[in-house]
Amino acid sequence: MPIHTDRTYELQLEKLRASVLEMGGLVEDQIAQAMRALTARDQTLARATIERDHMVNRLDVEIDDLALKLLALHQPAARDLRLITTALKVTTDLERIGDLAEHIAERATELAGELPIKPSIDLPRMAELARDMLRRSLDAFVREDEKLALSVCNADDTIDQLHGQLFRELVEFMAEDPRTVSRAMRLLFVSKYLERVGDHATNIAEMVIFMVKGRSIRHLDRPPREL
Amino acid sequence: MPIHTDRTYELQLEKLRASVLEMGGLVEDQIAQAMRALTARDQTLARATIERDHMVNRLDVEIDDLALKLLALHQPAARDLRLITTALKVTTDLERIGDLAEHIAERATELAGELPIKPSIDLPRMAELARDMLRRSLDAFVREDEKLALSVCNADDTIDQLHGQLFRELVEFMAEDPRTVSRAMRLLFVSKYLERVGDHATNIAEMVIFMVKGRSIRHLDRPPREL
């Protein structure tokens, strides 16, 4: 194989990593923007979040195309093969996170038109945690760092606990004042969406561990403390 | 390449298709079983559904391994390459459907211990629709039938409408009688899980269309009426 082909191959792999990171940055921003729209009761910002989705979708198609091209033209083996197939799977999770940001923005639009209810909830904290997990899972992907990936898996419990706590609070809230039901439900959905962002970040992290180590931890009941 | 290698390759491709179908059949059964546990208020059946999850997980790992082996050893091109990478992505959706069946079973366990509430809801009908969509999306995958796949995408609206209707009914229900809040919420979650099963089936169908046609319809606002 002539040297310039190897060079092209390396450049394309680098482009693949960069595109995954770009797509991750976009959906992370979408989550942040949707949450700002929710807390500021800003319908314009909420709608802008929904409209940004096409940028995520364009990257999703681009990454799939690039990965298929790399597989077809360069017949990569072992570790590179796992990198490329992982990229293919990671985009699915990132696209779903983009959809969840859109859903948060939809709930923000609905809630902006109603009187606010203020139970002691901590949705912004959950969003911060979820975004942090996402960021670290993608750093772990580009750096092929399985320890960083494992730290993401171990963080998922916290976000699940926060969601459980919020669920109980909001159920109590609705039972005490039935007029809050539809608003409380919408906040509860946002909590559920953020919990799912955490799940997607965990999925990405688990795939990164498989990519690096060549073995799956996906179906252990608990993530191992160390690898 | 000697003939027996081609033969091995064909057999392995066939095995890949069969395993995806087997995994699909398993998660479809899991949904059915979880719904039976919910309607019959049967905690033992609900727990059995949760325990079946390891069979799904075993197939998930097997399919990923086989797909990677096919990519590494046989360097497939064009249509076969798309088949194999699609199988890799389809397992992610199937695994999540298995998780959703588990969640339904968990809600069934909780609800079995409480007094039933009976709003005019139609969860079993939603489950039937979702399972039918799943079955057709996987048939479309093994038969490489893009028309069948498109029919799945067009069915997703019905299940979304049923969920929206149920959401409004249950919110009203909770507002009228606050003592029903936690039970109604659990039913609402089941409805949401079933809606997501429909979303996963739609994702699979969209990937099948890409696999067969080599172009993506994933990011059109509406699925086209015909291809």
C-alpha cells in the first residue's frame, strides 16, 4: 500500500474522531440550551433549540458515511475496526440525546405559558451531571481511555437517585394539589429525559471499554470498580 | 478465495440474520409476558420476565462478536457491509426494547400490590401494535424488504396518538382523585415505554431502508409515502 494511502486512512480516522466529538458537543449544547429555556421560561430559546436539531442530523449521516467508507476501502483490523464500529454505534446514542434535548425544549415551551410551580427539585443539577457524563464518555472515546469510561458508568447511580427522589417529591406534590398535576408531570418528564441522557452516556462509556479492552462489561449487573 | 471460504462466509451471514431474528423474538416475547403480568397482576410472572433478560444479553454479545468477525475476516463490500453494520446497530435497539420490557415488569410488580384503578385505557392494544411493528421491522431486515420497513415507519403515528390520548385521560384522572396519582403515574410510564418500543421499531425500519437503498430517510420530517 503506498504511503499516501496510509496517510489518507489516518486522516480519515482522525476526521471520524473529530466528527463524533463535534456531534457530542452539539447535543451537549442542546441540553444546556433546553434547560436554560426551561428555567428562564423562554419560548423563543426553546424553539431555537428544537430547530438546531438538523445540525445534529447532518453530522449523524456524515459519520455513518465516513465509517462505512473506512470499512469498505481500508479493511481495518482489530483495534481500528472496533473504533470504527463503535463510532457507528455512538452516533445512535448521540442522536437520541439530541431528541431528548428537543423533548425538554417542547416541555419548556408548554410550561412557559403556565404559572410556575416550585417544588424543591433540582433539574439543573441533574442536567449538569448528565452533560458531564456525556462529555467524559466522548473524551474517553477519542482518547481510548477505559478508566475514564469506567468513571462514567459509576456516576450513573447518582443521576438515577436524583430522579427517584424527584419522582417521589412530585407525586406527593400532585396528590396534595391536583391543580399542579399537568405541570408537575411535565417536570417529571424532563427529569426522566435527563436520566435517559445519563443512560446514553453510560452506554457510550460501556462501548468505549469494549473498544479498548476487546471485552464487554455491558451485561454485568454492576460495573466493576476497576478493569 | 477457495470455495469453502465463500460457503463459510454465506453460512455466517445467515447465522447473523438468524441471531438478530432470535433476539427480536425474545424481546417481543418479553413485552408480551410483561403485559400479561401487568393485566393479570401476577408478580411471579413479572419477576420471571425480569430474569429472562440474560438470554437477550447473551445474544447481543454473540451478534456483535459475529459481526466484527465477519468484518475483520471477510472484508465484505457494499450491500453485505451495510447488512453487517446494520445488524450491529439493530442489536442496540433490541437490547433497549428488552430493558423496556423489564421496566414494564417492574411497574407490574409495584401495581400488583395495590388496588387496581380502571380508567378507559388501552395499554394492551398499544403493546400489540408495538410488537407488530417490531416483528415487521425485523422481517424487513432479514428479507431486505424496504417496502415492509416503510410500512413500520408509517405505523408509528398511531401508537404516538394512543399515548397522547392516554396521557390526557390519566392527567384528568389524577386531578379528579389525587389518591390515584402514584398508580396512574405507573400506568403512564408503561404507556411511555410502549411508545418507545414503537420508536425503536421505527429506528430499525429506517436502518433497513438505508441498508437496502443505500440512502437515509432518517432525518426527513415525515417518512415518504413510497420509496
